[in-house]
Amino acid sequence: MSAQERRLAAIAAASADAFRGGDYHQVRAEDVAERVRLPRGAEGDKGRSAVWLYNEVRSRRVLVALAVKHAFDEFTSGDGAPEPPRSLLDAQRLVTAALRRVARFHQVERFMLAQVRLGIGDISTSEKRPSAGQTQPVWETAEVYGATAATGWEGRVTAYARYLEPRLELAALAVGVPSAGWAEASAERLSELAFRSMADDPEGPADRQAAALCAHWLARDLFPLAGEWAERLHTAERAAELTERMGSDGRARVRALEVVLQVLLDSSPLLARAAEVGGELAGLLATGESDPRTLCDVTSRQGLALLRLGDLPGARSCFERSLRVAGELPASSDVTSLSGRARHNLAEVLVEAGRPGEGLRELRKVSEQRAKGVPATGVAPAWRRFTLTQQAMARAASRAGRIVTGVTVAEATLADREQRLGPDNVNTASARVTLAEALLAAGQPAQARHHLTEALRLRTQYLPPEGYWPQYDTVRLAEIELTAGFPAQAVRLLTGTAVTTEWFAREVSPRLGAEATLVRATALTASGDPTQALAVLRTIPAERPVRRAQAVARLALGDAAGAARVLASLAKDERDMDDDFPGQAERLLLTARAAYALGQEGEAEAASAALVAMGEDVLDATHPLVLAGRLDLALCRMSSGRVEEVAPLLAPLLDRRPLAHGRPPLGDGHPLLAEARSVATRVGEPPSSTPEDRLWEDD
């Protein structure tokens, strides 16, 4: 506490005491001043003069504002910290309870607050005289009583703001992350409104006043903060609560919760809440008389929420249950589509679990089934199901290392959606994101950036900016910048964004939050800060991609032995694991680099040979990881004097002939291509320059 804050605190206590016992117009400045007590050593302090008091506050408005602040802090001194809300209704109850405490305070301190009501608008005689030259005193507004005095001078009562602020912020976290200063501004506004309404209506019932003020706060501050979906969710939650209160039959409760789940999944970013509601709804459907079709749909939607959260066992369980329920339905075309949906979703779980090859095989089977009866034009349900599977196939193929297939399928899917939906549709944008991912995997970061930024622009128009998909796009864009050779830009993209917050990891997707952390750490290593990268990587689960990133950081630090140990443990895990061939290829690439750094040329050659061999078997021969292995081998051959072997190794990297997807193996501007050209020039075999490579303006 500063000296000024101590003086204001003493004045606040004296002012509260004076106005509790006397009418406003009969309480003189001397009455307040003589009650002021400032401790001075072991001796009791005496009162102050009216002149001293005037120099401190300058206005009776400040006196009454300080009085109500002191009294309210005394009244709420025993209040504990509230529990974080899990729903919008919980958030509403939290704020209503806080306002109810304010209303109760108005009942307890009714006489004093009537004096405050009179004094907060009082203008002194000196202020009325222009010749007096009255200026606002300077208070430390960062401190409690200084801020109260400053707003009191302006004729406002913000005595309740410090009590309301943390509660409003907790309530806001039920729907999103408020910006800096939002809770403070909202609390001051609500404090002033609460004082005016309750002081002007002292006979009003406390519960009703608190509920009405909270409803105003929801409409004025919370719903605009989150977006329109928050208001829809609030309505749906109230309807669900009403069915529970009324003791309605189970079907009414189920229907109400279905609406809540639909709003949560379709409009909100709150995937953790969606998974909870889905679980509650599935439990109700399993125990009561329900429509099996509804249970099939609910378990499928719950599984989608769990999949995006990163709970792969939970998602698999939901999709398997959905498949099982679909198999028990009477035979019809709906059963075929429902079982196809479950199989599609189970294949996506395989892809996310590190088994993209198996997932791709399953998706191909689903695609063959869903292709039957798809109309040539229009947006019939059969086409919607088919195009979703095609999109998933493109992702799975890219993740499995079949990059040419991934780009080809993704391009066809995008073209089909553009024709049927138009270029600006949100589902067209989703297909564009998938194409960007496929292009990135195929070594085309510049084209990937173009498609991703266009999709990100469209998706943020339709979806909450802090939601799963816009943040997913941000992480992918950071990956593109990292691959293109701009790691500092990747770090900037992931600094201060929603995906890196604790709120996102808790309410939206811990898996995507961990992915963002991984990309940021990798970018830090590439930017020359591997020490910080290792510190960041320790904050997320040590899964295989994280351990590979740790090996990269250790290599950058010169700790090749430490990197080799990490990679050796990874090799053991891969023996009995999955078909994540790109992950295995990256491990071989790093193993070769660690072995070269340790002077173990034989082991390095073996790892590099195994990597190149993967391009002849389980990966496309032009996969960027295979090409990176070739470049490393070329550099080693050059350093050992075997220059004649360099050109054949570099040939696939320098080849500019288009592949089946219509592009060369590496896009222009790719760091691997630039380095390969540099190495070729150094060994005396520079790549040929075609007329198309020359700038026409220079002719």
C-alpha cells in the first residue's frame, strides 16, 4: 500500500462511520476528519482537520464513494472464491449470486447508501465557480481506494467492481477467453448500474434485482463477447433445465439435450462440454425407451467431439457403439448410411492414432460403398456423405506418405465442391484446407499457403474465431511457414493465439493445443533457440512426434549422443507399432544425422539407405523426407570426395517435370530445392535453366 492508499483507506473507514450515523446534509467535513485514524508507531493517532481532508479528497462525492467501498469490503470479507462454471447457466448463477450479495448489502446498509445516493451527485460551491480553477486530483488508480476515489470524483460508484471482476471473468471463461481489460470494464459498468438501480429502488426484492441485472449483463457484455451462438446455447440450456425441473418424461429431456448438443457441436467452440452432454444424453437413451436411430446419432456426435479433443479410445468406443446400434436396426438404406458413417469415423480414428495406412484402406472401402447412387449434380445427402469420405481419404493418403494420391484426391474433392456449392461456401473452404495439407506434405508450401489463407479467411466468417477449426487452420499455417523456411513467422503465428491458452486446452481440444506447442517448439529450434524449444516440449505428453522434435533440438544444441538415445528408444517403439511410415522416415533421417555427428559413418549410411529404400516401397519416391535423405547423402559424398555420386542423388530433387498431380517433386522456394541447387553448383553440375525460369522483363 502506498502512503496515499493508506490515507484514503483511513478516510474511507471514517466516512463510512460518519454516514452510517448521520444524514448526508448534516455530516460536516469536520465530522469525517476527526474520525480519521492513521497508525503512528505505538501511539494512537488523532483525527485530522477539515483542510487536510479537503486536500485529500476535494469533493464530498469522493467521500461517499470511499464510504461505500469500505463498507462493502467489510460485508464481503468472508466470501470464498467461487467455483468455475461448467455451463452458461452455471455462469449466469455465478453472476446472479454475486449481484445478490450486492443487493443484500443494500438491504443491510440501507441508511448509509441513501446518504451515498444523495452525495454521489453533489457539486461543491468551488466547482460551480469557473474562477476557482478546480482541477481533478491525481490518485493512483492502480490501487483499490485510488481507483474508487477517481471514479467517485466523476460521480460514479464502482465499489463493487473488484468483487465482481473475478466472477465475471470466470463466467466469461465458460464461453471464451475475454480480452485484457474486458472483465474490469464490465465490472465497473455493472457496479455502477447495480448501485443506481438498487439505491433508487430500496424496496425491490433482492433476488429479482440480481436476476434482472445479470440478464442485462448477459445481453450487454457476455453474448457480444462470445457471439450469437452463446445466446442460442443459453436458450437451449434453459429449456433443458426446465424439463428437468418440471419432472417431464424422459423423451422431453432427451429432445432438449439434443438441441444443446447440436448447438455445442455446430456453433460453439466448447468440445469438452459437447462430449459431456453427449455422454449424458447417451446414458438417458440407453436406460429409457428411446429410438435406436437417435442413440446411433448421439453416440456418433459424441465420438466426433472426443476425436477432436484427442480422446481416441473414447471416440473409438462411441463409434463402435454407433456401428453396433446401426446393425440392430431394421434393414433399410438408412442402416447402410449409418453403418457407413460409423466405419468412416472409425477409419479417421485409425489415422489419428498413427495408423494412416490402415485407415486409408478402410476409407477406400467406405468410399466404394458411398459412391453408389451419388447424383451428378446437386447436394443430396448421398453426395455429402461421399465427399466427406473423399476428403478423409486425401488426408489419410498424405499422412500415410502417398502424397501424389493425397493431392490428386484433395484437388478432385475441392473441384467437386466448388462446382456444387460455390467457391465461398464453408464446406468448400474445408476441402481447400485439406488440399493445403496435402500440398504441404507433397513439398509445395507456397501453393499450400495460398489455399490455406483463403480457407482461413472464409472459415473465420462462419465459425467462432477461437473455435476448433479456425485454430486448426492457424496451426496448419504455422506448419506451412516452418516448412517454407520462415520459422520466426511460425512462432509469431502461434504467439498469443487462442490455441496456445490453457482455456483452449481445457474447453476445446488438448490435442490441438499440444500440436500447436509442438509446431512452436520446432520453429524455435529452427530459429536458433533449441534450449527454449526443449523447455516448451516438456510441457506436453512425450508422444513420438514430440520425441522426434526433442531429437532435432538436441542435435541443434550439439548433443548428438542425447539425440541418438531418444531416437533409439523411438526405434524400439516402432517395431511393434503402426504404419506411420512418414514418422519412421523422419526418425531414420534424424538417426543418420546423429550418427554422422558422432562419427559413426557405417550406422549413418545404413539409416540413410533404409530411408531411401522406403521411397521404393511404403512411401512415394518423391516424398520430401526421402528427398531430404538423398540430400544428406549427397552432402556426405561431397565431403568424402565421392563427387561423382552426388549428381544421381540430387537428380530427383532437381527434377522439374510434373508428377501425376501436375507439379514437380518440390515446389519453387522449397528450402530443400534451394539447397540441392546450391550443392549441384558446388560440385560443378549446376541445374539447367529453361527459358521459363528466366524473368521475361529482362529479355
